[in-house]
Amino acid sequence: MILFNETGLAPSLLKAVEQLGFVSPTPIQEKTLPLILNERTDIVALAQTGTGKTAAFGLPILHQIEPNSKNVQALVLCPTRELCLQITNDLNNYTKFSQGIQIVPVYGGASINDQIRLLDRNPQIIVATPGRAVDLINRKKLKLGSISWLVLDEADEMLSMGFKDDLDAILSGTPSTKQTLLFSATMPSEIARIASKYMKNPIEVSVGKANQGAENVSHEYFLVHAKDRYEALKRIADVNPKIYGIVFCRTRAETKDVADKLIGDGYSADALHGDLSQEMRDIVMNRFRNRHLQILVATDVAARGLDVNDLTHVINYNLPDDPEVYIHRSGRTGRAGKKGISISILHLKERGKLKDIERMLNKKIEQKPVPSGKDICEKQLFNLVDKVEKVEVNTQHIDDYLQVIYKKLEWLDREELIKHFVSVEFNRFLASYENAPDLNVDTSKASSSKGSKSRFGNTTWDDEPRSRRGGRGMSEGSGKRGGRIQFARMFMNIGKSDRMDKRTIINMVNQTLPGKSVEIGEIEVLRNFSFFEIDNRYEQDLQRGFRQIQFKGKQIGLEVAKPK
């Protein structure tokens, strides 16, 4: 492995690199630096985000920039405003000890007139999003006739965001003598088309294999019923007290819903989605970058451009339809030599998608059991002990209170004191998970109820309609009045606000009284409770059975009501 001071870079750049703490180039930097410094060949570089791509193209280009020229010499295209600003910031850090090099970012969502004024100062390097670049080219404010380098960073992302026509327009208007540097995490057919059409015999360099995930990331999944996704997500957060991760959702509405639930349940979380203003988006992203948030819930589009190196987890609340999107998601963790975990919360119908992702990753994604209440309580207990052990004691500030505290606690011996202290925090988790159900789907019994018992839980009702699970089901209103059937009217403490419906009540009765042909009469589901009629011969059996059932974590109360 070479050192940066052996690469031939200018002393001013080496000084900046040293101040930033870089000693040796990353693998992608080691492969591309000599090619850009010493040759004029085009390059297709396949590497995940977070592998040091900006320095890989930025340092050798900066080494060759002519500070006295008034022409744009390098154009860097990237998919998002955030990445545009990040690249600009990195390049400015590299030129801290260089004289006369100007770098200007241009992107949508900001004043184009302000950006034109910056372009009028004759910068040597432009970092741009494709849409804004095309706009400025059409206004004849961005002139590319003299560029020596064109960089396409996260090219696959730009194509997936719909910038194909913009890229074609920009590339076709650049000189044939330029050096084109294309960086991508995956190699879809459109990238190959661009390379074939606009690049001259490009050299392909890669870290890992095309379309494969980062080596430092482990991949695992939990299999639950669709309605248990959120509960599974909470358990992932609780069993990882130091989690710093992104939860990917499919839609804006789901993103808001999941984030609101997490915040309401006391987690350090927020949402990032397309409905946010640019100002609010910046606030949320900065809070997350500065680790004032532990969990960011986001859509794929909203998270583009968010560049964070220390993520411990990426969680797929839903699997994406495109396996390449999964690779991009998982590539956000496991950066800079650190380990990361990509977790997917699946339901039964998503297992087919998993096979496609495994084929592209060329590795098996391991199924793990959803953490139990016991697992979580144990992890949280030792995390608490860890925090107590490592807490910094400020003797000066607490000295005045210690005598009173000693007096107050003198009746406790050492062991009892430790138990009391630990229980202050630990009891919260014991209470939360004392009756926690097993959320794992037993694939060998996928058509039966998942209401199993464990040391840490009672039966929990699976509200997925029985008709989808192969059970017999009973139609609404199939119980008929008259004849010899006498109906008992039942009151239940669960209603619409708990997401109860008529079909679920029918399925619950069928599952609680298996093998019995139970007639059900009129059903009313109101806001906070429900009434339904049942053959009165089964009212006591049903009450006994319902005592063992929870619905979405709430204990069901069932009693006989007065007739209408």
C-alpha cells in the first residue's frame, strides 16, 4: 500500500490531506489517482458511496488545474443538492493551502441569479446537479467548451432520478478532448450505454464486483406478519441502544406515519420526505449528521445526497422493487472500514424479492429471529450498567448534595443499592416487554395462527384475514335470527381507533372456537369499542378464550352486554 506522499500530488494538496488525517489512499483512490494524474484515458469506476470517491477524482484534478485560467476546466455532475454541497466542501478542504482555485456549486432550489453572479467570477471547477447545469447552459452562463475533465458522480443515481436527457444534453456539448470520469455503485444498462456513446475506450476499475454490496455490511432479515412491522422495528431499536441508522420506507405517507409513531413512543427520530420545505429538510439532515437524532425515517428519493459515514444500521421497512436500490441503501453503512448491518423487515409475500437481491449481492441474506422481550431487557440492562460505569462524575457540582444522599440511602446495603439504581431505568423495559408476543412467523405453519406463547408473552391476535391464510372463515352476518338460536350480545373494549373491523371480529371468534360452527349475528364496530352477537351457547367459552388474547398490544376485555 502506497502513502499519499508517494503519489506525486502537489505539496499544497499533501499538506491539506495530512491535516485532514489521511495517510494512505483508499482502494479506489489508489487505483484512480495514477490514471488521472498520468494518463488521459476515460475511466468507469465502480465503487460504493463512502469509499473516498471525491478524493479519488478531486485530488488529481486539483493537481492539474491552472489557477490563472478564466475558463471552466472541470465539471462535476451529481444527483442532489446535498451531494453537490458535500463535494464542494470536500474540494475546498483539499485546496486549503492552494492559491487561486475557485469552486462553485450550482443546484436547483436556490436562486439562479446568485449562482450566475458566482459564475461571473470565472471559477475553474463547477459542481452541479444536471437540471441546473442544463438551465445555465441554455442561458449561456455555463460554458463547457474548454473543460478538460467531466466527472459523473453517482451516475446510476442520476439516471434513476430521471436525468438521462439532461446528461445526454450536457455530454453532447462537451469537447471530445476531455477526460471523462464516471463513478457508480452499480452498472445498469444505461451506464453501459453512456460509456459506449460518450467515452473513449474507458478503463474499468472497481472495488469489489459490479452491482454487489459493500464487503463490510452484513445482511439479515426478520420475517413477520405485515401488521407487526412497526413492533419489529421498535424491537430492533431497543435491542440496539446505540443505533444510528436510516429506516427506508416506500411512500411519504408511510415515512411520516412511522416517524410519528417512533417520536410518540419516545425514540430520537424524525422523518425526511418530499413534503418538507428545503429549510426543514436542511434542519432534519443537520440534526441527523450531528447525531442529535438516532433514527432517520426516509424515502429513497429524500435520502439521496445524505452523506453520513458512521451509520450502524440501514433498515428496510419495505424491500424495494429494484435490487440495485437495496444495494444503494445498504451501502450507506459499513463505510470507512467500519462494520454495518442492513436489516430487512419482511412479510411472507416479500420473500421472492429477497431471492433477486441475494442473486445480485452474490451472498445469502440470513434470517434472524425478531428479538424477544428477554433479549431486549438483557441488552438494555447491560447498556445501562455500561453507561453508569463510564459516566463522568463531576465531584465539584455534586459534593454539596452527597451528605443528604448518603443519609437518605444509608438503610440500603451495597447489593440493594445497585438493584434500586438499575431498576429506575430497567423497570421501564420490563413493563413494556413483560407480555411481549413472539412476532416471528413460523413458515412451516404459515396458514395457522401465530398466537404462540413464550416466557415473555401471551397470545396475540393476528388480524390478517383468515381467508388469506387458508382458514374456513365465516361471512359477516351469517348467523340468522329465528329458529332455535339465541344470541348473546357481547361488548368488547376494542374499536375503530384500534383498527378493529368486522372481518377481524369474525376471524377472532373462529380462531378462538376452532372446529365449532358458531353463528354470529349483528356486528357494530364503534370508535372505542364494539358489539357483536354470538350463539349464547358459546359465550362463556369465548370469554375464556378472549382473556388470552391481545390485539395490537392491548388486552381484550369481553363481557355480555344488555340486548338492544
